[in-house]
Amino acid sequence: MSNELHNRGIAKMAELDKETCDRLIETLQSVAPDFTKYVVEFAFGDVLNRPGLDVKTRELCTVSALSAMATAPSQLRFHIGAARNVGCTREEVLEAIIQMVLYAGFPAALNALCAAKEVFEKETSTL
């Protein structure tokens, strides 16, 4: 099963943002190979491949959670980009973040909006 989870994880990572995920795997592999396995197989291979929610909805949930946490800016930027890569509009991403004002407060939402601005500007500059 581990090999199947690994392959599903790699496929899901490629769907979200292959280039960034390849760099993540390379970095983690050099520091903590066991942790790399958890990220690829458990997070991407198992949890993100569960039935019940489509990939767009999962990414909006992830953007919302990371926005509310306000402690993981790199992961937030990654998942904002991943949400865009799987078909979420800028408006959907922004609404997910704005919704967090009610539950995480203005500072968390402001930080998340700044992260979204960075991702959106990067999209525009690479066109």
C-alpha cells in the first residue's frame, strides 16, 4: 500500500504545483526522509485524495484553515497558488480569506490577504 500511497501523493502534488512540490521533496529528503514520506503518502496520497470533496473545495478549506492559523505563511502562499491551479478564482480565494475575519480576526485575515496579493502578483508577472 505504501507504494500506491506514494504514487497517489506524487500525482496529487503534481496536480497542485509540481515545481514547488518537487523542491519541497528535495529539501525535506535531505533533512528528514521519514518526514518526506509522511508528507507525500499521508497528506497528499491519503488525506487529499479522500472522496467526498473535490480538489477545489479542499484547497479553499486549506486556504481558510491556514488563514485562520496565521502561523504558516509559506504553506498559505503554496495553497493559494494550488487553489488557483485547480480552478479556484481569485474571488473565491479572497472570499474564503475574508470569511476568516469572523473566526480568526482582522490580523489573521489581513496577513492572508497580503499572501494572496503576493501570489496574484506573481501570477500576473509570469504571464
